[in-house]
Amino acid sequence: MLRRRAPGQALVLVALLLPVIIGLWLQAIELAWRVTTAQAVTDALRAANRSAVQTFDYAAFAENRLALAAPDAVIAVARRIL
């Protein structure tokens, strides 16, 4: 025996499922945004590391001639940042 559906039953199902489907869709968009941002940060860090390695003075390092920055310069930068 087949039962007849009540009028408006499909509308109720859509009303119940649509927020869930939209929520999942928005979560997928946010996840994609976060993955893209994380990848951009990773790429920037790799580029900075590559630049630091390419400009490092290995001869001065081998002869122990590398010195820390002047304390006054470090304090001035810290004050600008804070």
C-alpha cells in the first residue's frame, strides 16, 4: 500500500535541510580560505629563509667576525614597534 504524501511535506524537508547544506558549504569555503592563507604564509617564510641564506656572510661566520647589532639600534626598532 502506498501512502500519499501530505501537501507541503517536501517544503518542510527543504526548510529543515537547507540550513545544514548552507552551513556545510560555508564551512568548506572557510576551510579553503584558511588553507590558502597558511600556504601563503609558508611560501613567504620559505622566501625569507632563502633570501637570508643567500645573503649570509659565511666567510665572516667562519672567522667569528659576525657581531650582534648595536644595542641602540635594537632599542630604537623596539620602540617603533611598541
